[in-house]
Amino acid sequence: MHDGVIAQNGLVLLGCGKMGSAMLEGWLKRGLPAGSVWVQDPNPSDWVKAQGVHLNAPLPDSPAIVLIAVKPQMMSEALPALQAMGNGRTLFVSVAAGISIATYETLLGQDTPIVRAMPNTPAAVGQGITAIIGNAKAGSDHLDLSESLLSAVGEVVRLDHESQMDAVTGLSGSGPAYVFHMIECLAAAGEAQGLAPDLAMSLARATVAGAGALAMQADDTPAQLRRNVTSPNGTTQAGLEVLMNDTDGLPPLIRATIKAAADRSRELANG
């Protein structure tokens, strides 16, 4: 994980909430020395305090990387301390939603290497997926370093254009919430068919988790996996005829859902 570069020059983690903590835990498990990490967070958890990192201590002058994981509304007060590191060799990686590369270039300087990333909440259990895009100053080494760091919490994919980040936000960024709601809906529908609430929720939760794991591990596509369990004129087909209806089934609903989230992402980015 580019340990030599980071161990020599240091890594600054700005913000150590759920996402920051998940990444820090992944790095430490992979052997990154705690002494090469500086964490800045106004309300660090007891877990963070026990890791042996430099906590709210003076920052190194030119760290290898600064990873920005604070909430967007906290950005204005956090960035001034980092501006002295701009236009130099320090790579800035942001997992803060909705803040564009252009905004960082304005705040840090046009010659600052910057990578914008969009992870999602399954990162907390090492099952996330993160999309990244760099600015003109972020070369292949910078992208490799970013991918190595972010792969500690799941898969990493690279985008061609920053404009794709809004679609990523609507799909994988917000997507876990859609799946959680589907679990709720499955459980409620099971209750409506006579199951006890706890049993319905256990069945719904395990079904979605198991199907997701199978989709990740199987060689077949999700479409083929669906066909594999759909017997002609059977129970699954009866359910799918409702779900797959192009007028009022899942396809138009999901299209509208992701479009609404992506549109909102564009609105927030434009202030």
C-alpha cells in the first residue's frame, strides 16, 4: 500500500467519523504504522484514541497524502490549516460528498494534485465500492496511491469524467438506503401474508444479504441468476411479472429514484 511513501512523509486523515474510522481500521489492519498517521477530529471516538495515531497534533509540513473525510458543512473551517500544503507534493483525496475538484483547486491552488472519491456506507464492513477521479495534476501514481488507500474498505473503480460523479452518487452512494428500504418492504409484505414481524424481518434481511453475496461471487450475471430460479409458471415468475412491469413495476421506479438522487447531487454541487 505504498507504505514507504506514507511511512516516510505521513498521512493526514481530516475527519474520523464512521467513514474515516472504517478507512483507518482498514489501513492499520494492512500494516500501515499508526505513527505515520495524523488524525484531526474535534470529537474522536474512544477507538480512535486507542490506536496510537497522532491525534489532533501539529501536522507534518508536507505529508504524502491528506484524506478529507469531514462533512461538507465543516469544510470551510477545516481547510485553512491545509492551504499551506497546496501547490506542492501532497496529494489531497476527498471523500466529502458534493464538493467539486474545482472548489478544492480554488481553495488549495491550481497546482495541487486532487482526487475526488465517492465511497458508500458498506465500507464500514469492508464491502464498500468507491469511484475516483483525479484532476489534471493527479498522475497515475496519485491515482494508484488513492486506489490503494481506498481499497482497504472495498472495491475501487475509476471514472472518465467528474460529471459521472452525480450518477455514482445516485446509484452506489445513495443505493444502500434503497436496499435497506427494500428489506423493510419485503418484511412488511411478509407480515401482510401472515408471518410474525421478527420472522419476516429475518427472512427479508437474510434473503437480500444472501442474494447480494451470490451476485458478487457467482460467475453468472444477475439476469442469469434470476432466470436460474424462475421456473415457468411458478411462484417466482408470478412475483416477477408484478416487479418487472415496465409501466408500474421496479424498472421505472428505480430509474426515477436514481435520477432524483443524481439531480439533487447536481443541484448541491452548483450551490
